[in-house]
Amino acid sequence: MANLTYIYAALMFILGLFGFLSNPSKAMSALIVGGVTAIIFTVLGLYIKKENKRALTILTFLGALLSIMLVWRTSSAWSAYLMGKESKLMAALLTSAMLLITLVITGLGFSLRRRPRK
């Protein structure tokens, strides 16, 4: 699970960086979300690797909170795009990708957290 957490962190950083580079004047928040998420989940990956019992619970909780925020951001971006703002398509696609991988890592954290340890 630690390696998946590292991959998730890298993907979030790349998506945030790509969002920023696609519109540097208005997409600073994409870089912030991607960067901060990458740092937090890299640290969580280190704790998961050390088999810290609480790390998966924290990963699941933070993933759920991040998912809630991303649902809001994604729905507002798609809404703006569907109302005629063509410039919001990239933001809608990037936040959708962030939401999708966040839901996957959160679901994995939840299912592995409940599994009995050997």
C-alpha cells in the first residue's frame, strides 16, 4: 500500500502542476492542492511502510475530506463549462482526474484498514 500511496502522491503533484501550467494566472490553487497533497501522502506512505497502525486510518480520513473538496471543485468546474465557459474544460478534466484517483486511494485505504493484520 505504501507504493500505491507514493504513486498517488506523484500523480496528484503532476496533475496540480499541469493545471497550473495550463493557466498560471488563475490556477495557483491546483498547484497548491497537488503539492500539499503530495507531501502529506508521501509522509503517510512512509508511515504505512513502517506499519504504523494509524496511518491507513489517517489516509482514509484525509482522502475522504479531500474527496469532498474535489467533488465541490469538480462540480463547479463542470457546471461552468456546461454553461458556456469553454476555458473551464481543462479545470473540469483535471479535477475529475484528481477526484477519481482520490476515491480509489481512499477506497483502498478503507478496505485495507479493515483487513486483519497477520
